[in-house]
Amino acid sequence: GAPPLVVVFDGQVYNLPQLRRDLHSKLKSYPPVTAPVSPPIDETCQIVACLYEQLGPQCPSRLRGPFAFALWDLRRGYLLLARDRFGIKPLYYARAGGTLIFASEAKAVLAHPLVTPALNLCALPHYLTFQYFPGEESAFKNVFRLPPATCLEARDPSPAQNQGQGPGLHITTTRYWQLKFNPHPDRHLSYYVDFTGRLLKESVRLHADTGLPLGAFLSSGVDSSLIAAMLTVDRGQARTFSVNCAGGRYNELPPAKETALLLRSIHRELEIDSAMFWEALPRAIWYQDEPVADPSAIALFLACRLAAGEIKVVLSGEGADELFGGYTIYRQPASLAPLQALPRPLKQAIKQIALALPEGVKGKNFLLSGITPLERRYFGNALIFSEEEKKQLLNRELFPGGWPPPWEATAPYYRRSRRLDGLTRMQYLDFFTWLPGDILAKADRMAAACSIELRTPFLDHRLVEMAAGIPSCYKIRKGITKYVLRQAASQYLLPEISFRPKLGFPVPTGLWIGRHFANEIRELFRTSPAACYFNSSYLTGMLDRHLQGGADYGRKLWTIAVFMLWHRLYLEKGDTNFPPLP
């Protein structure tokens, strides 16, 4: 009666035709996908089952694309969970009462009667640094994320195999793929430009292979512009979608529209005002499962809603900055090199001088950064609260033994990259922390919340492996970030688009808090849960100084507000019957 293998799969496999050819003889022994059975046989699940029988837990290494899957081998009493190489698709799990519970969403794990929703208090200080909960531990106590490129194996052990784990399942995790950053300075710039263009073109073609309505997000940056251009070449005409937050430092819409006109795409755009943004906020936090205090997540949610009116699959540029060296902070190792090379006694003297300078004096932070080792100054793209600020902010009674500093979370990545140059070490850290913890977490969940699929052509493992070999002198050249990618883009785009400086996505949280959100945020800060975790007077004092113009605490206030809204929805059982958005 029951099949020997059961597979549940979320995601896409872009090399399915190749796998079908390679496994042709093996697949003959499987029921045809057209067999009249219930539930119907999915070809992707069938391919995964066949690969498993050939390769065991290494079977995910043959899959090209984003995925999370579970495979249950009834014959062996064996469970295999696996997640794609970059963590595009989520996969949570928990152990409770000798039971392993797993799901694509944390809220599904929390629905199990053996799981009680509770805050992972020990990791809260890390959230205040990174604006998300880093690593394998989620925001929920005893609920974990399966890391990218990792398999989890679970089986009922014999007494000899139990190895002290106690009754229940024997669980192990292993990586099936490891990205190695190994720059090759002996290769010419043209080699990397040529391979980047060819591999990205192939990846766009594979990611665009769908029978569903298709489009692309388009911003002012080179990443999305190049994806849209390649999609246009592949499809003839594309649908493109752009959003902008009113009141930001600059407007994304005019340059995006200029690119859309050049590509002759069917273009849609949306101006997001503060009321629209705040109305979408609780809903977006609910769909994200965990607090991620990146304000652009809400803008992305609204962009997905805009696109969902016309398409079901959207291509987007996530991953390009981490791969090709796009963040402006990646210039820092070169600018700080003279200070870093100074003898230790001279560094100590500079430190004393810098510390004596008043706050806000130009050059103070530069001097302090220049004499601080990379491992102690760079924790990723977001550094929200310093350790000194956390001492004033957190309720110290909850942490009688203190809390782990942020460099403990980043130390394993710095150890593994210790032989690389400073820029590449920063990339390495961001690739394994910031990318899955923030960028991809918001991308997949915000798209899924709007019933569309977001695909990321830059995160094809063949392209990624090639880009990991680009030397730093080609990542940033003459002060221009993402130099290799911009050169590759110049084959498709005008120079003013290919070489437009990176602007980031402008969400004016500080301005909006001052003009529109102050009362709502003050109310959040006055709740009893806020008083439990934080120093209430410090919170309100920070808000007051922000409103008076004494300092810009926009990102800090936003980080706390997102956490408190998440706490209300998940731990206080707040109302999730959201009214329809206009």
C-alpha cells in the first residue's frame, strides 16, 4: 500500500531536464507522473527520490535552484531534511518530547501542541546588533533554522547508536556544499567580465523558464537593470515594477523609468507614503515569522503586491552586492590600510586622542575604526546598537551573567576567512550571515505573502562559485564598486546606468517617525512587555531626542518598534485578522 519513499518539496529545480536525461533508466522503475493516483505524483519529488536512492544524503548537491524538502524512507525509518545552498527557501525545526517537528514556516512549528511559543531571550542582544536573529537559532526558544547547504538526518537509533541523546530520534546535520572564496589575481579582468555575462545570461534564461506570467523588479541600480535587460533579450518584452518611499533622500522612480523606457518594458510604479507603509507593517511582520528590522522589507512587500496584480513570477537582483562587492562599506579596508599598518604603540596613542574628541567631531569614528581590528568593527551591513548602548537599553536583571558580544556570532566566519584580504573577508561574512538572515529572509516571505514567486538569478551556484574567485582589485576599481558586474552590464545598458553609483533603497524611517509614527511608537514603548525587556526611560528619552532633532535615532527606534510589534503578534497572541489593504 504505502510508497517506500515520501517526498515533500518547496521550490524550483532549474536543471530538471538534465536530471531527467541522466536518470532516465532509473526513472523507468517509478510510476509515471501521469499515473491516476491521489495525491498526484510530482516530477520534482520523483527526481529527488531517485537521486536519494543513488546518492543518499548528498542528493541535494545535484539540484540547481532554491528548495527545501523532506524525504521519509519508510523502509529504513529515516528522515532527510535539506535546504538550498544559499538559504533562499526557509526550513524550521524543533525537538519536543522525543518528536521532531519541521515546517517551512515558524508559525506552523509553533502550532504543534508540544511547542510553546517563547522568546529566545539569550539571542535578543544579537538582534539589537544585527537587526535580525543570526545563525541557526531563531527568535523562538528551541526553534531552529536548518542552515543553508545543510542536510538534517533523523532516525530511530538502536541502543548502540543512541550516543547519549536520550530516547527518541538520533539527529545529525552535515553540509553538502561549501562555498570557497579563492581569488585568482593571475586571471585577467576580461576573463571575469566574460564569464559573469555568460553565466548570468544562462541563469536568467533558466529562472525565466516558466509558463506563468513573468516580470522583473526594477530600481535605479545596475543589478535589477541588468536582470531586466537580459530578460528583455530572452523574452522580447518584459514587465517591470518599481516602488519608491515618499520623502526619501532620493527618488528611485525617475531612473527606473528611464531604464524601462530604454528596454521598452511594460512598466508599473508605486509611490509609497507613510500611511500605506504603516498599514502594511503588522501584516508584513506576521508573514516574516521573525522580527527583521530592515525597513525595505515593507517596501518589498508592497512591491510584490503591485506585481501580483499582473504576474506570478518576478526576477530580482538579490545577492549581487555580496557576490561582486557592491556595498560602499567594502571600500573601508583600502581607506583604513595606512592606519592599520601603524605600530601598536602609535595606535594606542591615536586611540587616546580619538576618545578624547567630543562626539560628532569629524574624523573621530574614522580614527577609531582605523585602529580596530576588522573582527571587532565589522559585524555585517547593520550595526544598530553598540555594546555600550545595549548596557543602557536592556533590562540587566534578565541577563545577570551578561550576554555574548556580537563578535562571538561572527568569529567562526572570520576564522575560516583569516587568509583572505579585508574586503573578501567582509564579503564572506555577509554572504553567510546578512544574505540569508536579512536579504533572502525578506525576499522569499514577502513574495509568498502576495502569492507570487521571487526568483534570484544572481544566486545560481555556478555563477556564485565563479564570482568567489574574483580578486579584490576587480571588485572595486578606481573607487567603483562591483566593477566586474558593471563591465558585464555595459554590453546591455548605457554607461550612465551600468556605472550609476549604488544608492541603496531609501526608506525615510527617521523622517516618518518624527512626522507620522511617533505616537504609535511611544505607545509600543509604554507597554508592559517593553518594560520587561528594556529600560523604558531610555527608550522614551531616545524617542524624545529624535523628535527634538538632537540626534537621528531612526534605525534604533525602528528596530525596537519592529520587535515589539512582532512580540504582540506572536507572543501576546495579537489580532492577525488584518483588514484588506487598499
